[in-house]
Amino acid sequence: MTASQTPASNDFVRWVEEKSEAVMADLADKFPPATSGVEAIHAETSTQRIEEVLLGHEPPDDALLEELAALEEVPPLSDEELSRQALEAGGGDADPGTPE
């Protein structure tokens, strides 16, 4: 792409915003708001679903923020541990003899 073909920065920003809105609308169709009652509480789990926050249906509550902070502090798994878990899981057919 040459400099003459490069869109103006405002055009690119507008394009990104349009694509983001389209993705958010698509996700909102797949994950509709769970309830219109108590914010951030869901009967099946008694915890906030991250999808609700990411889609803008709810503001994040303190419990979700604390959980995310705790996950940030967990050390990454070693390659050996990841391999062990993969071999143990068994994949789609639940057969540990044929990991996927």
C-alpha cells in the first residue's frame, strides 16, 4: 500500500469503531443480559459473569475485580504441567489414551 492509498487516520478510527460495534452487537445477541434485577448477581452461580461486564451490560463488581487480581498473581504453568494436564484430559472423546 502506498502513501496515496493509505486511508486518513480518522477513516481508520471510524472503521475500527464500526467493526467493534458490530462485534459487540453480535456478542450481545449470543450473550443477552441475564437479568434486569440485582446487578452482577446470577442465580445459577451467585457470581458475576465476565461476559456481562465485557458486553457493557453490568459494571464490574468488587468480587470479580478481586478474582481477576488474584489470577494475575498466579505463576504461569510450566510446559511439563501443561503437557501433563493435556495428556490427562483425554480430549473430546474423554479417552486419556488418545489426547488431542
